[in-house]
Amino acid sequence: MKYLTDVTTLRFFPEKCTGCGRCIEVCPHGVFKLSDKKASITDKDLCMECG
């Protein structure tokens, strides 16, 4: 069972990403990945929006 399947209100602006990796460090569900010094969301259904 997925948490809030196909629903998310997370606002992620890739153009504002500095590639610091902080999102990866703090996300307990591992929804972010860093590629070419830019973060992206790997699976929005895993996001619990803990902010």
C-alpha cells in the first residue's frame, strides 16, 4: 500500500536547486536523488510531505 497514491502537494523547483544534497540528507523516505549536481524526485508516492 502506498501513502496517498498519486497525490502530492510537494512543490519542488528544480531550477532553484543548488545541488547541495540537503534534501537527500533530511528526507526519511529517500524520495530525492542527486544527478549532475541537481536533485530530482524519484517517487512522489513515497513522499509524506514532512516539510
